[in-house]
Amino acid sequence: MIVIVIVEGASDREAVVAFAKLRGRDLAAEGISVVAIGGAHAAGRFVAQVRGQHPRARLVGLVDAGEEPSFARAGLASVVCDPDLEAELIAALGAQRVERVIEAQGELAAWRSFQKQPYHRDRPVEAQLRRFLGTLAGRKIAYGRLLVEALDAGAGPPPLELLLSRLPSSA
């Protein structure tokens, strides 16, 4: 059986693959593909294409809360991140641990400078962290994996736990 996890972007893909690995699973070796479709707006087109080639494929989505209607219209049974996967990871880790990950990447000075910007000064640190992750090309993708790797073995974000529970242990 073909099993495909459909996610919006590359950072989500990196996080899902890394989380599965953290849980002792190699999705690719199990025959499960994790596909970033380039945004929720592409869900309908992607699902139609897959269904045209593989009508019996099992499709599971991981989507941000605000984009869930696009996945639902495409007929995907989805796990929803509220409001997005980055926020779920930040909540699971806590702001201090996320800052340690940022420091380990040599970006602590950039993070502190970002926090001093007038627009961000009075915002909650979690909101600042979410925005910081998306400010540089490639940063969000790298941190998708890095934040997952910083998780405690038994303490993952609920959407990632639920997603893995919905996947067959071998495809």
C-alpha cells in the first residue's frame, strides 16, 4: 500500500522525518513518503494527481490550523497544528530550550537583535520565536529538524504524536 504524508512546506517535512527518527522510525525505509506540496493551496491538485495514479493510496495530511479548510476540500484526513507546527514545537520545548538551539547554531546575537526591534519588543517571546524562524531563507527548514532533535524522547508535540500514530508501522 502506498502511504503519503502531505505537508505544506519543507520545514514541516524536515520536522516530520526527524520526529519519526526520534521515535525510532525510518519512514522512507517503511515505504512512507513525506511530501511538501508548496502550500495548502496545492492540496487539491496534489491529491487529484496521486488519486489518478494510485486510487488506493493512503493519504494523511499535517496542516496549520488556518489552512485546514484547503486540506479538507481536497478530501484529506489531516492532523492540525494550532496555529502551526513551529508554535507546537516551541510549546513542547519551551522558549528557553528554543533559545539554546538558536545559540547552538551561532544565531544568538541575531536573535537578541531581532527581539530589540520596536515591533517585536512587547510581543510574547513565543511569538517572537515563531517570527524569527521565518526571517531568513532556509532558517525555518533547518530549525524544523533542529527543534525536533532538541525534544525529550517522550515529550513531542501532540500533532506529531498523533500523526505517527495514524501511520502504519510498516507500509
